Amino acid sequence: MRCVQAFVVFGLTVAGLALSAGVGGCQNQQKEEIPTRQAALTPGGVRLNLVKDQTTQAQVQEAFGPPDLVTYKDGQQIWTYDKTDFDYEKRSDYWTLILVGQGGDRVRSSSRSTLLIVYFNDKDVVTDYRLSALKY
């Protein structure tokens, strides 16, 4: 009888250790984020920082940083900001029991692209701007 009790206790101990190791094996890696130049380059940030016929180039640069591209057309200076953010999450779940096991990896990713084009007059004041934001 003692042998059977010892076997049951040993079996429960092994099952408990396997279960705790399986639960401890669950891991969730944090999202990998590429650092962005400025947090203000969002639709809300653009509306807060750009006012036609009032905002200056210095204020635009303070809010969004240096432009990615500067072009000229019809006496206007045009600044372009192009930002893309990538979100990546990988999760590995593993549950292991003595005879039953389950495991797998799940990956979820998304991207957000923002394009801002700002038009300045000859006095370096914003005359117009275009914003395009896309999430996929």
C-alpha cells in the first residue's frame, strides 16, 4: 500500500512540476517599436500645431523636426514629412503535461504611415498643408 501511495504522490509531484513549467514557459514579447522623430506627427498633432497663414517654419520644425524632403514650386517652399511605424508582437504559448502537449507561436503586426506636406510662402509662413494617414 505504501508503494502505491508513494507512486501517486510522485506522479502528482511530477504533474505539478510539468504544469508549472508549462505555465512558466508562456512568454509574451513586448512590441518592438522603432523610435519616431516626433510624437506630434499624428493627425491630432498636425491640427494642433499647424494654422494656415500663422504658423512659421521655425514652429513647424520645433513641432515635427527637420523635414525629410524640401522642394520648391512656383515660389513656394514645400516640406515633406514621411513617417512609418511598425508594431510587431510575437507570443509563444506552451502547455506541457505528461502525455498531452500544446504549443504554438502567434505573430501580429501592423503598420501606420503618415505623410505630411507643408507649403510655405515667401515669408516662411504656412499657406497650406496636406495630411495622409493610413493604418494597415
